[in-house]
Amino acid sequence: VKTNHFRRFVIVCGNHISSAQLIQFSISVHRIQIIKKMGRSSRFAFFVTEAGRQWMFYGSTTLAVGLFAGHYMPHTVGISYFKEFVQAYKHGQERELSEKIQKRFERAVQLVDLSAFEKKFVKPFAVFGFDVFNAGSMKSRFGALVGVPTNYEYDSVADIEKQDVIIRGNKIDWNSEGGKLLEDCLVVSEDEQVFGMAREILTLNSHKRLIQSMIPTVSWVFTYSVASLVNQRCNFYVRPFSLRCMLYAICGFLGYGIYSFSTDMSEIYFDTSVDKELAKLGPEVVDAGVRFYDKILKKNVAIRKLTGDEYYTAKGNVNYMIRQKAAPLTVRKDFFVTGYKEFVGNAQKS
């Protein structure tokens, strides 16, 4: 479209169309000229056309659905495959939980006072590693799983299968300072085990899984909507591609910040909520909570000493660097120390 052609069009049609329509037509002509120039210099010119923007909308919608499905489906329809991935094996066979662990799990179920209906949606299994684990959701018809670490089978240091304990692919020097500390931490008392399993059951009996699956989708929809709105309001489609890249980068950082903050805060919220529920169950549970978190912290310190890895801090917390993906273990332990004292004080007053 040439400029003189446009002027001739305005002269001929000026008496038949409004000034607003002329302005809109002028903008459209200018946009076409920019797109043609971009088409000769950029392979991304298609995405500023109406068809390209529509294609991006459909792609963004698909990504939003995929983000939710990717976070939620492993804990629902794919929970059996998820279990196989974290299941503890021995000689190629799945480890089975002993009868005593099954009874302790029943104690945990009774402790949190699940109804007969709710009990049908949660089951224990042997998990790889030294920490209790949870998958699924009791709010879903696919049920939930509580992973019980194999060291819960140990009643004393003599029961530890030292030849099978490997950290970061290396054998343990049980005579070292870290080895001796780890040896003591692997033996978890019955009350501590019941506390750990009860904590996971309460977590599974919340809406945590659904909420945390929605966060990435909402964050992406917000990011895409802001970028699209700025593009339309400021007419960024006719601006240089480098300027749009800056816009997308800013929106991307903003969206990631919202995702990170929301995910971390929701995790901390559910962590502290579960601890508060457990603290209400009596001084015995509070005392078990103190010892439970104390052993986790010491276990993490032992791993730090054995591997020299700074994944754990000197106090035993997980070192998340910038983000805080969960409530610090020291804070969770201190809560039960304080909660226990307050509970005893209130009991004496009453």
C-alpha cells in the first residue's frame, strides 16, 4: 500500500466515511506496512498478525491446562505410577511393611480421628529414603498414600542394615562423627513414628494438592493476560521486536515471582496448619513432635558431615538459597517446644 494511494483513497472516500473510521483505517495501513517490513527482517512477524495472535491464544490455553494436569494428575490418575517411582525395593522386589508398622499406622489414623469413610482413602507403603512421604489426596477418589521409610523398621542400632545404607551413591563410614550421628537418628521411637505418619495424613486430608496444582495455571494466565493487555493498549504489535521481548521478559519475571511466592506461602501455610492441629492432641503428641523434628535435623546435619554437601545448613534446615519452599525445620521444632510449655502452663492454671 503506497502513501499516495492512501491519500487518493481519503480524497475520494472522505465524504462517505467518518473521521474515526479514517483514523482506524490509517492505523491498519500503518500496521500492515510495519508487518511487511518485519516480514523481510524477522521470522516472528506471523505472531503479530490476527492469525498468529489467535494461534498464540490457543497455545497459551493449552499450556495453562497442561500446567494444571502436570501437577495434579501424578497425584490422581497417575498415582500408581508415582508410587512405583518412589517405592523402596530390595532384590528387585517391593519392600513390604511389617505388621508392627501397620499397627503404628493404624494408631496414627486413630490419633487424627479419621472417619470410617476417610480411612478408605489412605494407605501406607514403604518409601525410598529416610523421610516420611505423601502422595495423592484424600479429597480425590483416587486416594492417598503415606510413604514410610525403611528405617522405621529399626528398633535399635543393631537392627540397622548398614550394608544397604548408601548416601549420594557412597557407602557410609560408620566410625566417623557423621556416621555415628546418623546411626542414632535412624532409630525412631514408636511415638515419633506415629507423629510422622499422622502429620502426613493430616496433610493429605487438606486441599493442598488441588490448590498447589492451580497456582502455576493461574500464574501463567495472569502473565499472558498482562502481556496481551499491554500489547493492545500500547500498540506493541507495531513496535520493534526487541521492545516486545523486553515486555515479555518483564511479564515473565513477574509471573514467576507470583508463582514462587504463592507456592512457597501455601506450602508454609499447610505445614504450620498441620503442626497446630497436632499440637492440640495433647502433651504426649507435642513431646513426640519435638523429638521427631530433632531427629530430622540431626539426620540432615549428619548427611552434611558425611557428604560435605551444603544442601543442608549447619543447623539441619534445607538450604533453599533465595526461596523458602517450606517451613524451616528449626521453626517447626521450636513451635512444639513452645507449644508444649504453653500447654503445660494452661493445664496447671486450670
